Amino acid sequence: EGAFKQRFHSNRVNRATQDSIDFLHGWQGIHSGQTTAIENSVIEILKHIGYDGGRITARNFDALNQKSYTISFDEPIKARESYPHPFAVFGTEIYSKGLEVIYLGANRRYENIAQVLGEMTVDRGTICLADVAMTLPERRSLAKIMKLTTNLKNVLVLDKVMALYLANFDEANRGKRMLQTVLPFSRVQPYTTGGVVAPEMFIGHSEELDQIRDMSGPVFVYGGRQLGKSALLRQVRNIEHNPRQLNYAFFIDLKNLNSDQTLKKIVYELSNAKLIGEVKTWQEFSFEMHKLLDGKLRGVYKPKKLLLLMDESDAFLSDKNSTQAIDILRELFVAFNGQFKFVLAGLHKVIRFEQNSSFGNLNHISVLPFKPADAMELLVKPMSYLGFRIVDESLISAIFSRTNYYPGSIQYYCKMLVDAVGNNYIKQKFDVAKNPPYILDDDYLKNMLGNREVQKE
């Protein structure tokens, strides 16, 4: 407590540390008890931990020594092309969901912090600014509660000790350092199974990504399941779609759709974006697209770039009417080279279609399992943020032998490893005197693999 106060009251502070002092002054204001000062300090603190441009859009709870706010952000043009950490809930998701910031005053104990936060269930990343100075044993005790309580997911707790520690870093690195320090004591799950891969968690396949983004590049993408085809197309969409710059990229799932159904889904996406009107046939679609790409549609700006990224396209390609549809897509691709591109991704039907048709000159991409370096990054980077430590590197080889370097399988395996922390607390394999960090050893893997659900998957 004394060290904290001394830090921002000292007259001997060097000018080079002004950023640190400003950050700590934010903490001074947040504990002032005055509503306006607290709100201004919340925005100031967020700015100094990497969340600049925030504004309070809702006051969700306001009482003595306890306040809760929703903070909203406008997405910068380049936000989705730079991911300093692999956690979407504290990254790109803040632009759609915002952040929840909870202030807790009055020198609470860690048990009370957990109780209050557990009663405030929100569907967005949450940062709790607590007027406490926790010891390491108290922080580890809080970590155990976090790992075992469902309602406490995606919550970061920053106390005065953490603030003083973070003040030692410059603003460019403070946010990353905060996550590296706080996440081991929190319950956050960056890995997914069968769902959409967050932009922050897209790792590897950089060559394939560049080829798909190349407006003159290959249009056929094929490979087995769990290899990351959908993630590739979604990542292209994440990076390229920017209507403010007249760049459009649409991810369209064609699973089990025939030619007519595919047309309806494409038109639905384009009309929702107010690019074209309703059309009924592929010929009408061709006519409308020509007007759009030529800049001749009244009230619609000419797109600089338009990509149709069509996933699960096997049923579409098997339809006898798909040849006419692809003739039209190919004609648009050639006529508006560099401005329009379509991509068809799928399993064996895609390569068979390409080999047995006149469209071979459109070229293809074969998506293969990860290279070892990419697999290593997907395994190690998020896990290191979460406080896992690998003491025996042979375990990494064991994990990759079980997952065959398939991105989807590695995601599933790592998700189970992270979820198993709570079970290890229950089984008393972790204790608050030592953990975190969490040692990933042979016993940990065997314990997880003993789970019947994991074996089945």
C-alpha cells in the first residue's frame, strides 16, 4: 500500500516515466469515490493497457464501492490484420461486444471478489479493477475459484499490486504483459472444437492464405476434414472485408446446397450488403454483377474488390446444373480480373470437378496438415499465456503424434488440456501453494486421456 502511494506522489520521478505515472494516476482517480472521476479513470486505465478509444455506453451497476460499465470501441481499419495475442475475447471481439469493466472498492478479500464477480454474468470480456493488494497465495486461491466456477470465465482481475507491476512497462507492451501475467489466474478458453476459429487463433497456412487473397490466384481449395479450409476462408474474409474502403469478402457456407440454393444464398449475402437487388436465375445474376462491377448500378459505389468465399461446395459441384453456374462465375473472374474472384472449397468433389472439367486453368490449392513450426505455435503460444509449462519436450512430440499435425485436432486436444485444469484441482493434483504455473507432464496427459469423451473424439 505504501509503495503504491509513493509511486505516484514522489517528486523524484524522471520525465521518461510520465506514461507510467499517468497510468498510476488513473488508479488514484478510480479510488476517489467520485462517479465522474471513476469513469474518467476507467477510460484512462484502459488506454494504458492497450484499449484506446473506449467510451462508456452503459452503466450496468452503480452502488457504493461497486460499479460496472460496458465500454464500446470503434474498429480501426487495420484492427483485424494485427493480433498481438491469441485471445479474441480481449481482442477483436471488443469491437462487436465491447468490454465489461467492474470496479470493486473497500479493500475486499479475494473470496468476496469471486462472489461478486460470479453474480455478474456477462457475455463479454471483463476486467475487474479491485481496490485490494493481493499476496501471491491469495491470487492463487482466487485462481482456483476461477477455474472451478463457470460464471467466472473471461474475467481478469487487476489489483493495486498488479497495477504497480504493470507501470514498469511502456504503453506499447503493457497490455500484452498484463495478459501474460493475469491469464494464468483466470478462466479463459482460446481453443475451439468445430466452431469458428477466431482471427487471433489463425496460425499457419500463410502461403495458402496469400494465394486465396491473390485476386488472380487459384479458385479451388480442397483437402480432408480438420485441416483448416474453413478457417482459411474465414480468415481471408476477416482481413479483406472492409466496406468503408469498398472491399467486400463474403464467407458463404454451401453445405448440402444445389445450384439454385447456392444462387439464393449468394444473392442473399450481396443484397444484404446492398450491392445488388433480388435476382432469380444465374443469367440474371451475371447481368446484375456486370452492372455492379462496372459501376453502373444506381446508388451503389463500384467495388474495388469483391470475393465470394464458398465453403463445403461438394454438393453444389455434384449438381448437374453447376456447370452453367461456374461458367458464369468464371466469366466474371476473367472479365473483372483483380476486381472479382470466387473460391470453392471442399473435399474430394472439388478436385474431381477440377480434373474432369475445362476449368483446370483456374488452378487449385491443396490444404495439408500443419508444418511442425506452425503446429508448435498453435500449441505453445496460447498455452504459455495461460500459465502452462512444458518440462519434457518429448510430450510435444507425443501430442503431435496423436493429432497428426491436423489444426482441428490440435485445437481439440489443447482445449481439453485447458479444460482439464479444473478437474486437476478437484483431484488435488494442483494446489494453491504452487499453482499456477501448471506443469504439463506425462501424468497430466494420462489423466486427460483417461476421459472417455476425449478418447471417443
